[in-house]
Amino acid sequence: MFRFTQQEIARNFGFSLSTVNFALKTPTAIGAIRKETKFFVLQDFKKLLYYWASFRNLERDLIYRTHFPESIHQIEGLVPPDAVYAGYSAFAKITNEEAPSDYSKVYFYLDGNELSRVIDRFPKNAKKEPNVFVLKIPEYLKGQKVTDITQTFVDIWNMGDWYAKEFIGSLEEKMYGVLS
């Protein structure tokens, strides 16, 4: 069972207690969590995951995008060491399996103060469709090398590529297999 206190969540993620309390209103209303007197319980993982995925907005967190004329594996090799792999690259690193489909875009999270290093490695190229996407890193991802499976799911859910559906299906199987 997944039990948490609001204070624990606030402390771990650096949010105020009132922010955590407000954030729990909709998940409680849809039955994703159940509030008890001193804690709350994750009641329906799928509902919470899809709720998160439905309001996640990758576009809002994009701080840089460009086209780089190399293979995906070469691009992934040039990602700065303090970046956090996201999206399709994260899927490949998390599962250590062959991707369910070829992919043509690399996403990663990075502190905005490090953006000049990315621009040096991946110069601005607006003439072709972007294949390198840098997202502003939230506090809770700092220090990681790759997003966890739920963050990866939510990020890919918000990607409009034709192959995103295949990655989502594979991630669902992995997550639900663990939770069953």
C-alpha cells in the first residue's frame, strides 16, 4: 500500500503544505487517492497516472529545440553529463530493451543555466524539423541520470509523434505488471 502524509510530500519536493493540499483535491475527487485523518493512500494508480498525463504540458517546459544532423545514438552521446534523459531515450535506458519503434527525437531535462553548453553542442538550426529538445529541469529530477518510468510515461504521453503510442503501450505493460 502506498501511504503518504502531506507534510512528507511537501518536504520531499520543496512545496508548501497548502500547495500539496490543493494539489490533492482533484485526485481525491476522482478516486485516485483516499484521504485518511493523518495520511492519504494511493487508491488507483492508473487514475492518478492518467490524470497527471492529461494536464502535463511539455511545450511549457521547453527551453530550447533544434535540429542536429546526426543519428539518435550520436545525439544521445553528446547530451551533457548533468542532463536527465527523458522521453524515448529514457525508455531505452530504463528498460534496457530494444525500443518498440525507431524514434527520431531526443528529449532531456537540464538546468537553464547550462543552456549555453547545449547550444555549443547543438547549434540553432531552424531550417529543419527539431530533433533535440531541452526541457527545464524541475527540482525533483536534479541529480538523476534518467527520468523514472512514470515521468517517462507522462512525458511520452504528451508527445505527438506517431510512434509515441507504441512506447506508451510498452510502458503500460511494464508498470501494470509490477503493480499487479
